Amino acid sequence: DRPFSVGIPSALYLAEELELWNRFFAELGIQTVTSEQYRGAVASGKERAGAEFCAPMAALYGHVHHLLEKADYVFLPFYFETKSEMPDTRRHFCYYSQFAPAVVSCSEDPSMRTKLLQPQVQGLPGNIQIKLSLYRELSKIPGFSPGLLAVSSAYDRALEAYEAYRKKLRDMFAHAFRSEEH
């Protein structure tokens, strides 16, 4: 086991991808802590944000601050939306959620800047760029040098397991939906 832990907020886009990132860090032998059970996130986040945000952004603040007390680092990646080729395509991320890691890191808490792991994991062309971003961010942790190959392999295995998990969920939904029709 590594001598540090990583917190993964169960907020915004990360809530859906907890399985992916828990598996990724587990593949690297890193203990994770999530905020899935934390219920005071919106209230806590509104108190800490220092600005008026929507409930999901306020909740993210709350989840991050909650995890700062429970883990050595908090995983808060950037998810930039790539421009769609189709003009009428609905957007997935709002402006604030795309820049949430930068907004949250401007918090009044000075420890925040050194404890946040902020790779860019979406909006990059191809998995190699994501793997490089993860590697660079993890390499900032004192005494931890995972190696690019280890990060790459961990991401591949985590992504494969996550896709299988998502397929299982889709299949369960399809089965339940078909059952209700009959």
C-alpha cells in the first residue's frame, strides 16, 4: 500500500465515474476515499465557496472540503468539452463544471493548491494524452514515481472494467424496461 490516500468527490461528472477512478487508483496500489455518503455537501459548499453557485457546484465545494479532511489528496480532474461537429448537439458540461477544478482551487484554504490532483482527462485527443496528464499529475506527489507504463496500464485496465460495468448497467436497464412492457 502507498503511504497516502486519494479522495474522489462524488459530485458533478465524477459521481458517474467513481467506478473508473476507484479502479484506476487501486491498480496503482493507492487507497481511495469517496464522498458518496456525505449529505451536507450543498450547505457546506455554499458556506465555503465565497460566491453564489448552482447547487451542483456548491455541492462540489462541499465534497472537496469534506475529502480534504479524510484523504491526503483530492482527485479533481478537468473535463473540457470538445466542440461538436454537429451544430445542434446538446452540451454535456456547463461553463462552471468545465472549470470547476480551477474555481475550487482558488478557495481561501491555502492547503487546497497542494492537495488537489488536477489532470485533464477529457477533451484531449486520444487516451495517450489522458495518460500523460494523469502521469504528470501523479508525479507531483512527493516520494511517488509511478512510471508512465504503470499509469498507462492502470488506466487501460480501469477503463476496460468501467466499460464492462457500464454495459452491465445498460443491460440491467434494458432487461427491466422490457419486463415492464410485458
